[in-house]
Amino acid sequence: MQDISRYLKKDIVYYIKSEIEKGNSIDNIRKALLDAGHHHNLVDEAIRALKIHNWDAIKAMNEPLHSSLQKELYFDVLNSIIRYVEYNISIGKTIPQIETALLRSGHNQETITEAMEEVLSRHNPPAESTVGSETLKNLVKIISVIAFVVLLALLSSSTKSSIGTVFIGLLPTVFTLIISVAFIDRIKVKSFLTILPFTFVMLFVFAGAFGGFSMFNGMDIKSLAIINLVISLFYVGIIIGSSSDTYSEHKEEKKEQTRIN
């Protein structure tokens, strides 16, 4: 940022100095610079520095700029580069060609890279593969819920028990499914979810064997514990698998974007 400001100030300072030596007035010089598109704050800053240092261009150049002015100038230059990049892309030039031209014009690599990233983010919509993966992940979640409802109905029919009784018997799976779906996108270590089936099954066994809850009367807690563990691990595996595919594809897209930039 500071390099850009000093580069712009240098040209203006030397221009003002040379015009003063030719006998032109400050007002006319300032007007000419503003008409040429130079930032009014930078022009005033250059004139002020020259006056302070008795028109010594070297000392005026070394006069520090205000940080707010540096930022303002930086974003002016950045926006100009962005417009330049967008125009050249529209006429068919490649990114390397545009970057080479900007470097030859004296712009630094950091500013060029920032401008390129901004332009590419505007022109590159989300990849279809990412959208497709998100759809697939949501579909897996929906199918998992539907499959669980069907499983409830089948177990109720085969055991001649009410849906409510079967639902209570599969509470560990219910909690595992709800927590997994709710938190799969919020945690970085997806394998953490494999702890859930064991946790809820242990709680189920403890509540059924020692809790004294009437709703567990007549239930085969041990058999239900094994069934819940198997079903829960199956569901968690599917949910983690679908989420991992999406995450991997997202990382590959980020790598590809970095390579292009």
C-alpha cells in the first residue's frame, strides 16, 4: 500500500517542481493535475510537502503520507486494476497476459493478485459439482429419515407392537440420527460422530436396566442395544461418507482456484 502511495506521490512532486520552475502558478498546476485524474488529496499533499521543504523535491518525497490517504489511494489503484482486468478478460486476453502487462506498468504483485482474486470471484459462479454434492448430501439425509420411518413400521408390524413402543426401543438410533444430521456441517472432525451410537446405546442400557422406567418393561434391552448400535453406526457411516465427499471436492476446487490465480 505504501509503495503505491509513494510511487504516485513521486510523479506528482516532480511534475509540480518542474512546472514551478517553468513559471506556472500553483493553482494552474493543481487544476491540470486534477483534470488529468489525479486524486485531489494526493495533489494537495504533494503541494503541502513541497512548500514545507522549500520546494525541495527529495525532501518532499520523503514526507510521510497520512495512513487514511494511503488506504484511499490504494483502493483507488486497486479498483482501477480491477476495471483493467475485467476489460481485458472481456476482449479475450488470458490471465498471464494481463498480469505481465500490469507488472510491466509498475504495479506490484500483491495488488495485482488481490485485483485478480476479486475479478475471478465475480466471474466464477459456484461449480456445478459443488451444487450437485450438496444436493446429494441433502438427499442422503432425507432418505435416511424415510428409511428409519419405514423401519419403525416394519418392526411394529413384525413384532405386533405399537409404533410408540418400537420408537422407544430405537431411541438411541433416533438421537444418533438427529444429532448427526444437525451437527455434520458444524464440526471439522467428522469421525467424532461415531462416538454417538456407543454413547446413546450405553445410556439406553443403563436407563432400561437400572432406571426403573415403566416404558422399558417387557423389552429385551440387550438385543435392542445391539440392534440400535448396528443401525446407528450404519446411518452415521452414510452421513459422514456423503459429507466427506463434498468436503474433498470443495478442497480440490480451492486448490484449482489457487493454481489458476
